[in-house]
Amino acid sequence: MCEKMTESVFDAECRRCTRLSDFLDEVSGRHPDYHARPVPAFGDPDADLLVVGLAPGMHGANRTGRPFTGDHAGILLYRTLYECGFSNQPESLSADDPLVLRNCRITNAVKCLPPQNKPTTSEIRECNAFLRAELAGLREGAVVLALGKIAHDAVLRSLGVPLSKYRFAHAAEHAAGPFTLLDSYHCSRYNTQTRRLTDDMFRDVFRRARELLGD
């Protein structure tokens, strides 16, 4: 499906996954004002907390060009980051607003919008080199917060760790290489509306990240 990927943190012109590239072309045709390209990480380049989501949302990051910006999931995420001292404001409104993340960076396991928000296993693997490069830039003692099982598994793949070694569970902690892998249910509309994930549950995970970082 895809040609070999070089070890770079991000490629704004990546078209290695044919299905995703074709879908972005289709979306761009319907919404010419949308970003509709691979979405880069956002935040402090020297952060000790890396938040890993699944993929850009159709009318969120795929529209705005900033992770978790413009969709329901981002409302809870950015409010929680603010409440826990990781940002200067509780909302992310657009890619050019004055939001600044403090000691935190946000990325996705898959950088392009997948149809029905469901990337294939081969697409997750193909995009994994970008995540691997991001993780390689973290300092010892950093915390990687995986939002959902797909993000959790993508982190393990990037480290060459068997997926069976560390099981995903909300608020689970794993000693993964030089950093701690911390898990949370994804802050999706479904999870929050069904109360699988509450505001307090989500806030507690970020408070734990602060504790692990020694803050």
C-alpha cells in the first residue's frame, strides 16, 4: 500500500497511504476551506507530557489543522489541560488563536483523517514512524498519555514492545522505556455522554501525570 517512510517527526505532504490520501482529496473537494492534510503535533516542542490521540476528526482537526480543535472531544481535553496547569486558556478555537501549552504537546497516532474515523491496521503501522520519532525526542522521566486503546497500542508499536505486555485500562500506568505510559479512555462524545469517562476521571489522569512529572 505504501512506500517506506523516512524517520522524520512530521511530513505535511505525506501521501503514503492511498486510501487516506484519496479520502482527503475528496474531503477537500467538498470543503475547500478545510485543512484536509496531515495534521502536525501542537504544543511545547520540549514538553515532558505527550498526549497521543487517535486521528484528526472530520470537522475538528481536519478542518482547523490543530489536534482536538473544533470538535466535541477537544472541549473536555483543553478545559482539563487548563485546569491542570498545562495551558494558558481553557479553549482551543483555531490554529491561530493565542492558546499556549505549557510542558505539554498533543499528537495523534494517525496524522490524517480516516474514513468513519477508523484507520486500518496497515495505516496505523505506516504512520507509526512519525510517532516513534516524536517519542525518541522525549526526555527520560517524561509521561506519554494515550487516549484510547489504539493510541496505547501505537505507542507500544513505536517502542517495539509486544502489545500483550501492557494491557490498556483507564488510569493504568506502565513503565515503558525511559518514560511512563499512562492510559485514559478517549474523550470522545460517545464516552463522555455515556459516562464511561467523566470529567473527574479525566482530570484525575492529568493530575496523575503532573505527579509523575514531579510537579
